[in-house]
Amino acid sequence: MADGYIGKMLFVDLSEGKLKDEILDEKLRREFVGGYGIGARVVFSQQKPSVDALGPGNIFGIVTGPLTGSPAPSCSRYTIVGKSPLTGTWGDANSGGDFGPYLKFAGYDAVFFKGISEKPVYLLIEDGHAELKDANHLWGKDIYETDDIIRAESSEKTKVLCIGPAGEKLSLISCPVNNKGRAPGRSGLGAVMGSKKLKAVAVTGNKEVRVASRNRVNELRRKYVGELTGLYRTFRDFGTPGFTAESGHNGDSPVKNWGGVGIVDFPDITPIGGQAVISSQRKKYACWRCPIGCGGHMKVGRQYHYAEGVHKPEYETLAAFGTMCLNNNLESIIMANDICNRYGLDTISAGCTIAFAIECYENGLITKADTDGIELTWGNHASIVAMTDRMAKREGFGDVLADGVKVAAERIGNSAEQYAIHIQGQEIPMHDPKFGFDLTATYMLDPTPARHTQGREGLAPPGLLPAFNRMAFAGRGEAHKAGSDFIHVMNCAGMCLFLYLCLPNVNAVTEFINAVTGWETTTDELLKTGERIANLRQAFNIREGLNPLQFRVPGRVLGKPVQKAGPLAGVTVDEKTMVKEYLVAMDWDPKTTKPSKRKLLELGLEDVAKELWTANR
């Protein structure tokens, strides 16, 4: 055991039914930290290029970080990794709750799966003992039922990460869910679990995450929790719904499938704003030992019959099923969110797909004869809920939509692609790059396309450290790179982005990492670690033969044509300049985006350099 880590990884061959422990060595820990850093290192090293994302060769991983389960605040995060069946690129997504800490308490920092089981199985880890168990009786069950049954079979203390029917039926926008409402939603990795017949991973145990200096960690916790600033009060009092009303009208949230303007097309946003959501909340919900507690459990539905205690919809969900669909009926969004949680769907992709279908319907590309008699019109909340249910179950027209907007547009045909807002198959999140320009390069160039929680200039606390001071850089690309690199470290360490955004000093992350692990690293050294992680994720895509410069980016997202009203009227994103500056800062080829051999060698990625820079690559 090493400070901050349990020190073990579990490798599961589902085809053979074999389990094997491996030591998580110091070199891997120091060079890649955890999360998708270690995930990318393992997958790149052990997986062949060009494998079928839904085939036996795709490695699916669940990885924690050194801060996960430690006394550091808001450190419950874990990451799932693998080749994305939705985009064909590198795929990862992270989640909170308490599954991540309990995976470590059960005895492992990470679990990796390869192969395909002959029958449905789930992995149970209890106090360091791992076993594949039959899941035939769980196949077809929803998330809530599966969670309850597994805990009844093992222990009430068992924490469950599982897929629902959407993942079983290989929906490309499906995801696993833990705590019946916390989900690593992006990249479609629920379908990878479904393809492997892996219904769930269940963990329980009492192992302690050893830390180098518990007194120092507790001292830092008291200090920084007492100094949380910025967005802290909004997160604490409302959670992410506290941003819905403002974002819907200031240009941050996309409206009407990216084709509308909030103050014009969706003037009455108050019913889905923060205060309205809190009025329908029964009690707060906090992830494992989080001092913010941004989540919530809702009161029983009246117009829509969801049970008391279902999870509060987050900002992204409120925007996807709300502003994107011109729907201000809060209960319908809570219901749609609950359907996604029960069946295992990414709410961003699901809501965006409904908005796409509505625009197709409104423009005559599909009719009631196609949509099972459901009238898909703007703001029709009953129809939105009904079609979300069909999509989750792959029933009727829901089967057409169940793989996201790109595939749905191909199935519908008749120029439906013009309304399909995605990058490389992944629906774009609920933040408009015309409002936050730094999102442009992230959406286009991050190895997981269309991601808002990956590195960006806007997520780098300005003026707190020379490395993050935008005035210190010759160009915006350098500032974006700095933000990106450090966000990778924070994500991979297991800290929640929301706490990070509230910290008064970026060095706090470095201090927590050192106090937990016993390292004596600096923020500049961690920036280099983040750069290493960024380059390895990009190398995965290059090896797959992918070039993000060839990915289609819808004109609506960039302000082409420009909006004629509202706060973003006349705004167009200069994506070419932003992409060019970022590629120069990263030392990636301006035409292929391949990391330079010099950069890979500088980062100690000799094997990656050899593979990417041999003949014919």
C-alpha cells in the first residue's frame, strides 16, 4: 500500500472468467496520478488499435485517484474509461457519490475488464476478495431494482455501479449509474458494459486509504473549506440548478436545439430556475464527505408520478430537457431525469436527442405516423416524457433515437443531419462557445469530443499563479493549455470540479496531493503531469486514425449564421484562430494534430513516440 493508494489493480477477463491482481507501481502513480491518466496508460499499452468498441478487444476500466476516499474535501470521484462506441475516440466520464471511495475501501484502486462473458455477470468485491457472480436474474432490471437486489444479496453497505436496460440494449448514449442517480454519463460507455454482459460492479469493505499526514490533510481541509469562495454559495444553496435561469437568458445555455435565443424564444424560464427546483426538493444530497452538498432528493410528483426521493435534475439536464426543448414544466424534467437514471441514459445526450427530434417534427421530416402518435412539438412536456421513455426502452420511434442524434439523423434521412447538433457523434453540452469562447478548442480538440468539464482556459483560476495568469502568455492557446493541463490532474486525482472552482488558490490542489501521498511535487510539476496525460489521450485517437480537424462542427454552435437578437447577437466564434493557437501551444501538428516526437520524448512517452512516429503512421 502506498499513501493515497491501495496499491492494487484488478484485471478481469470476462471471456475466460479469470481475475488477476496487479501492483499499481510507483512509476505509474507518479506519471499518471489516477483516473483517466492511469486508465489511458493501461488501455494504450494493452489494447490493439482499431478494435470494435463493442467487441471483446475493447478494455473497459474503472479508476480512482489518490484523493478519492481520503480526508481531502469533495474527493469522491472515479472515472470510467474505454474506446467510445458513440464517437470511436478515446472515451471517459467521471462520477461522484460514494462508489469511488468504496472501491478503494474494498481493496482496489482500479478494475479493468476485457473480453465478453457468455452470460450476464456482475463483479462483487468484498474486503479484497473479488468474484464474478451470475446476473441472469438482474438482466432486464432497471438501475433501482438492480441496486436493491445486489445489496439484498450481499450487504446494505454495498455500493453498486450498474447499467439498466438502455446499456443492455447497447444504446450508444447509455451510461452506468451509481447511487441511483450519479452517473458517468458521457462517451456511451454503458453500451460497452452491455456488450460485455457486465451488469454491475458492486463493492464493499473496510480498508482505509492511508495518507502521509492525516493532521496536515485535516488542517488543509479546515483552512480551505473555510475559504471557499466564488460559486460556493450557489452550489451550496441551489446546486447546479442555481445557474439555470441566468444561463438561459445570458447566452450560456443553448435554446431550441441551438437555433433559438433565450430571451426571445424562452422568456418564462423561472419555473425551471434554482428557486423553483429547491421548492420541489425534499432534502439535500451530498457525495461522500463533501462540504458543498450540491445534490438533492425531490418531493413526490403530482402531475408526473415519480416517487419521493428521486434525484434532483442538474443544470445540464434542466437545459437539455428544458431550454433546448422550450419546456418549462419542472415536473416533466424531473420525470425525464428519473427515466434516464432508471434506464441508464446520459441526460445531456437524451435531452438533446429529443430536441433534435422535435425540430425534425416541426419541419415535417417526421410525422405522428413515425413517432407512435406522439406530437413532438416545442414545449410539449407530455410528449417529451413519453418519447424519453420510449428511447430508454428502445420501443417504437424511441429505437430510432436511442443511439443519439448522429445515428438518428442517418436513420431518418431527408436532410435531418442539418438539425443534428453533435461533434463526432456526441451531443454538445449545455454551454455555448459563443458565450465562453474557450469552450471552442475544448469541444473540438479534446480527445473526448464535445466535453465541457475537460480543460479550458475558463476553468483556470486567473491571477492566482503565474502559470495561470493569462497576461503572462503571448497567446490565448497557452492559457487554454495551462487550464487544460491542470484540470487533467485535478480530475485524475479524484477531486470534484465544483470544489476546485470554489478554491481560493489553485495551489490548494497541490497541497492536498502532497499531504495525502507524501510527494513533494510542485504545481509546475503537476502541470507537466497533466500535459503528459493530455498527450497520451490524444495519442490514442491518432493511433485510431482520427483527426479532430476533420470532425464536423455545426455552424449554429459557432454563430454561423449569427444570431440576430439577444446577448449573442452578431457573435461568431473565430474557431480557426483558437484551434491554431492551441495546437501550437500543445506542439501538435497543425494539420494532423499528432503530438510531436520531441514533445512525446520530453514527457517520457518513448513507447508512444515509437508507435506514432514509425513508418506509415
